[in-house]
Amino acid sequence: REGQWRSLNEFPDDASLVALTMTWELTGIFTEGVEAIAELSGYILRARALANSVGWNVIPRETPVAASTRAARLTVLKVRFAQSIEMRLSPQGRAFPDRSIWRALYGIGLVWGSGDLFHWFGGADVPLFSVSGLGHPTRFLPERAAEGEGSTGLSLAFELPVSPSPLEVYDRMSVALSYLRQKLGGQPLASDGSELDANRLFDDRDTLSDAIQEMARVGIAPNSPDARRLF
């Protein structure tokens, strides 16, 4: 059906195609200016050679000049907004016992799963934020907890570009951090290692809100189809 992506095994045996879409990742182009235009022109030439061999024609959606300009813009946006929103909890003295970590994380509704990390779903089909260990190892292994091992800190994080509700997840992550501090002790820290007190939490939330608005303004709102393609 027009406008939909389908895998080959979804087509019936007697299906016929009237057109194909060939794509390449613009943010994967590491040249710019004249070199980028030449690289994109080369893609078109190779696509045409392939299509001509079976009697098809290639019609580019945009010129190499326009595509190179868009590639440069997308690369800037990707660098600017490819952010991990992170909060940390660092022990003051001894490491956090893994058994205590498991109990505390399960106590606030996180589940152990993909990547041997803990994830909070909040009713969604995908994790909204995840918890990993700081230092080594970053994963939570049941055998380590059983053997009485510990972790040298916790990292609570989510990826801004693909988050369906960044501010709500930020607030939930803040509550989780407060609960973990109550259960485990330790010192809340920002991703840069500075103290994460109430004022810093509010300031970082304002910064996050500004980033969300800016992403929407340039057409890549968090978790939008364009954002998922770009990031």
C-alpha cells in the first residue's frame, strides 16, 4: 500500500510493484559543501545504474544541493538534541548493596529486564526510563546480588529525542531518585557530578522544557516520527 513500509515476506506470491523507494541516511554523510554534493550525486548515479539494469527509472526527491543543505541542518540538530537526561545517586562511603538496590527498585515499580538493567514502563510498551550502575559493572546480575556484591552508584536516565512525555518522565524519575535516596542513602548528583539539590532539579527541568519547545519549533518534537528517524 502506498506510503507504508512492508517486508518482502508480507507480499503475496502474485504481488506486483509499481514503484520502490531507495533511501540513505543523510546524517551519515561526513562531508559537507561541494564534497557532500558530489557524494550524494554519486548515490543517485549508482541507483540509476542499478535501476536501468532492470528497465526502471530513478527520480530523486530532491537535488544533491538541497539534500546536502538538509544533511548539514539535520546533523546540527542531531548533535544539539541527542541528549540523555540523567540523575545519579552516589554512595557516601561503602557501595550500595545489590540486594538493597533490587528491593528498592522493585518497590517503586521498576522491573529487571533488557540489558540486565531496571526499567520503568509506567503503562507504556517501552521503558520510559532505566536504571544502570555507575562504574563497573553497569548491569545488575542476580548472581552478584546473591553473592552480596555492591554497586558504586546508580544512574537513572532516558533519551530525550525518543521520549513520549519527557517532562512527566523527568518528574517520575525525580520521585524515584528521592525514594532511592531514602532507602539506600547516598548523594544525588547531576550527570556532570555536581550536587543535585531541589534548586538544580527545578533549573534542569526548565532547561528540559526549553529544549522540548525548541525541538517542536524546528519540527522534530520528541518521539515524533521525524525525531525517531533522526535519532
